[in-house]
Amino acid sequence: MKSKFVMVVTVLMLVPVAALAHHSFAAEFDSNKPVTVQGTVTKVEWTNPHIWIYVDMKEANGNVAKWQCEGGSPNTLTRQGWRKDTLKNGDHVVIDGSRAKDGTNTCNARAVRTADGKRLFAGSSGGDAAPPGVRQ
């Protein structure tokens, strides 16, 4: 009986920690600030709770801006047809998403277009629809 009590208390203590580990889309990203990141994949982190795609994007002045784009969970993306090796270092991509509220080169990816023109839903927690007034 005592071990059952300890287990229940342990679970109840962990629930708030798990809830704090996840964030809401609206807390970090602005759906009214669409962004298109176009460049070369430098790294893909296929981890929970979200994948991250790192991209070097050449700016108009010739400088390279480093971007990080959050995607959905590996489970969600797998159900959408993604695999761990769908994107590889050196791949050219175009990522449509919503920019981070803090103004950093961070976005929540809505869709990823590969060099061959394939469009993939990126599992955005903000949904896959474009913001009002933005054509896809």
C-alpha cells in the first residue's frame, strides 16, 4: 500500500514539470509575422517534443543569417510521411512559418518545400493554414 502511495505522489509531482516543459505557439510566435526562410540545411535535430531545422540563409547584402525553425513532433511528422533523413545537411529548402515574438532568427515552420518542389506539412502547432492575407 505504501509503494502505491509513493507512486501516486511521484506521478502528481511530475505532471506540473511536464506541463512546464511544453510551450504554446502564441507564447513564442506571432502568426501575424509570416516569414519565409530560404537556404541550406546545416542541421536537423529529430528530437521530442519538436524537431528543429537549422538553415543558413543568404541575405540581400551577402551576409549569411543563421535560422532555426521549429517543426512538429517526430511522431506527428512521421505520420505525415517524414523520416529522419527527409532533410539532410546541404539540402536547399524554403520554409514558410511564423517568426518568433522576440525578433530572433527563429520561426515555427508551417511548411517546408524541398529543392525538387515537394511541399511538406511541418507539423506547426500554429496550424498549416497561412496567416490572413498571405498566399501560399
